Amino acid sequence: MLTPGQAVRVKLDWPETRGPCHIRTPHYLRGQSGVVERHLGRFPNPEQLAFARPPQTIDLYHVRFDQPSLWQQGQQGDAVVVELYETWLEVA
């Protein structure tokens, strides 16, 4: 399990190039680094539920990203917070 304050990176993966899939991770975050804000709990994997597959239960987190790094807009300290499942995160 990841912990608040831990640096993470969103996996640079493109499963949609391998066939039909359901993805809850924004394209603009793939390959980007952020910091875990908090653990939100464990939930059935929506990427499996979308295809009526038996879902595994996985951890969901709020992850904070530096806004100017993402979009070259905003001021120092501006942030974007996104809910991401642990299957999309790797320790940075």
C-alpha cells in the first residue's frame, strides 16, 4: 500500500493500443510524477467491471500533481488532485 507523501509516477502505458479497454486514468497524466495525498479505500477494479469480468479489489488514491508542470500554466503551488487506482501507479 502507498502512503501519504510518497512520490509516485503514473505508468506510461497505452492499453488502448492493444485492444478494447476501459481506462479511468487521464492521458495527460501518463508518465507524470506526483505525490500521494491520501488513501481512499479499496474498490472493485472498474477497468474489469466495464467488461463484466470478475474484478479484483484494488487501492484508490488521491494523487497531487504540480499544475505548472502538467500544462505550463498556473503559479508555483497550484496543484491538480486526481483519483487514481494503484494499478496505474509506480513508486517514483
